[in-house]
Amino acid sequence: MRRACLAALGCLVLLAAGCSTSPNPTAPAGSAAPGLDGTPPFGAPETIGPPPSPTPLDETTPVELDPSVLAFLPATVGGVPVTESADEATEALSDPSLGKIGTAIDAGVAVDTGSGNLVHAWVVRLRADRFTDAIYQQWRDSYDEGACADAGGVVGRAEATIDERTVYITSCTASVRTYHVWLEQADILISASAIGDGRFGELLMDNLQVPG
């Protein structure tokens, strides 16, 4: 499942270098961006790292693996417990570009092996005043490109209001969907990928635990 997150991080490297992957701001960023892997039924494709930055990254801070950010996720999705997926989050920590926008990260997963329903969510604690609308769009586009890379590509994008928040939803050919929400007041970014008729992605976004 880490491949989509690494795709988005690779996009941040390009942004830090002052590059653009597409003249159209709505187009997916990074034609060779990595995508999801590691948890059935997505398979286990090889993971490649983000492209190197031609200029040194600055204004970064060490990013921590912080399980406390998972408190923003519901305890269960469709009756299935949400558990930490620390291996994927730990790999993302090795990417220096994450420090451009975040101070902490962790990942959670809910899997119902009997029904084939699955959701995997990344939770990033953002650096105050560093995450912009433009970076958010680039993150979504690159994450979606990676998530759909092994699922037939992107076939649709939409916005929905879930629990009074704007959630960006992308559909892949092979029934994979991605979900993104930026909790601006809490400086939290949540990006999730889901599969199955149980709509675990919608259930997760509809039951986020946001203080206040």
C-alpha cells in the first residue's frame, strides 16, 4: 500500500525543485510515479523510490512515526478494527521530501478477508502554513496515479461532502477508489485507498474522529 504515498512524496521532490510534471494542473503528476502495494488484493509490485531532486531540500524537519495521529481515524470500519500498518509508514519516513510538509505520519488498515473489503489510510500531521492548495492538488494527483497504476488507471474524479467536509474521490478501472481530506484546522492530511462493495473508504471518511 505504500506505493501511492511514495508517489505523492516524489511529487513533493519535484515541487521543491521548482519543476512541474504537467502543464495542466488537473492532470496526474508524474508519469512514472510509484503506487499501492503490499496488501491483498492489490498484489505486491516492486517499489521504486522518488526521483532525485536536482537541488538540496531545505527547511525540513525530522518526521516521526507517530501512532497518535491514528486517533483521527475511526476505531472500526464496517465492524472491522482499524490497526496500525507501521511497516509502510516507516518506509515513507526515509523520504526527505516528507519533511517539507509534515512532522509525523502513520498508516492504518482495516481488512475483511471474508468479504474482500479493505481500506488503507495514511495520516500526516502537517507543518503549519506549509501545506497549500497547490501542493494538496499535486499530492492527490500523484497519489491517485500511483494507486491506480496496478488497477487499470484513473477512470474518474469527483468531490463529495462527507460529514460536512470536502472529500476528493478518484476511481480506478479495477474498482479501487482513493479518498483525500485535508483537516485544515487540525493540520492533518488523510489519504486512503479502498476496494470492495462495503465502501470502506466512505465509511472511514464519514466517521473520522476530529476534536471539536
